[in-house]
Amino acid sequence: MATDVPRWVEARGLLLSGRGRVVAGEELSSGWVVQSDDDHLSVVVAWPSEAELRAALPQLPTHWTVLAHADAAEPLLRVVGAWQMEPATVFAHPNGMLPPRETTPADPDVIAIDPTDDRLMQHVPRALRAQLERAATYSAVLAVSVHERPVSFAYAAFETEALFDVSVDTLPEFRGRGFGAIAVHALAALMRRQFKRPVWGSLDSNTTSLALARTLGFEPVDRLIAFSRG
């Protein structure tokens, strides 16, 4: 995992932020796993043996995801065979950084928010608000504001030395109006000041996310398999 490339943005970002740790069996020769209890996420690196996987993924709780590349799929299936398995696509922008967006006078405001602000966030569903509150501990959280209410949110889920992983979520009643794209452009503009390039990961079943990535000009660069439970 020496190279800072899109396929390792989660694993590298977890280690650099201190949210993840390396776990493995008694030997690291064949591979290892980066695991984050806070993110409920494990990333399989360098294809550990089945024995090492069994040591690295012991009795994981529900609502957990294991990310891996195709090389590790078969031994993973023997370890977590009852879990749901789904392919995912990793995108990057062919220009490296997302080009600036042309603004118009009709554009809504984009603001940096504090997700713990009850006055500002009382209309946001509890699960999304909890997600944003945790994200705010390691990333700026930007929001598109409509009538002084944040309706679309973007933040960097993972950051490496040169990359950041885009996370965007729009309230259901405000989807299909371009607010997600505006939020992503605002986040990309913020990260350009740090010379960081965007990475976009999405389950293949999330057609809305895939469509937005392609609308913004992102192109597929890698494939993952996500094993999830709960």
C-alpha cells in the first residue's frame, strides 16, 4: 500500500487519521487488514491467507463492511460467506482535480455547518445527523442551504496525502435539483487549496450516486467488492 492511489484511499485515510489500526494473524507476510471500529469498516490489504483473515475479522458486530479487491474475494467468502456481497466502483476525475463550476445568481448558498447545531439541523433525519456529527470530527462539513435550511451535505470521508474520498447526501425531498453537484463542487474547491484530488466510491446498486459521479465527469478507475452484514 505504498502508493497513494484511489484503491487505497479508505485504508490509507484510516491510518493517517488515526481512526484505523492494522490487524492480522501471527504473520504479516501474505497480507493484513486495516480496521476501524468507529467506521465499522475493514479494508483487506495484500490478500491475507484464510487463517489470517479469520484472525483479523473475529466476531465482527452487525452493521459492518469489509472492502476487498477481487483477489481476496474467494478466501473472504469462506470467512464471511453468509454476508451480503456486492460489487462497487471507484471513480477518479480525468483532470485530476474537479474543475471549478460556473456559478449563477440563482445558485443557493453553500455554508460550512456545525451538525450539532439544533436550530440548524432539527429537520435532518437522526441517522444522517449522527453521521454528519461524526464526520465533523475529522472533516469540514459543507451544506447547500435553501431558505436557510441545509438540504445537501458533502464532506471528505477519508483523506490521504494527495486524495480525498467524496461523501455526499441530499435530503430526499430535495433530490434531482442539482444540489448534490453544487455541494461536491464546493468541497472540491476547498480541497484544491490543499492540492488534494477527489475519489468517488459507490456500490453498483446505488444508481443515484453512480449517475452523479458520471455527471460530474468522474470515470471508473478500479473495482471493489463490499461484504456487509446488517
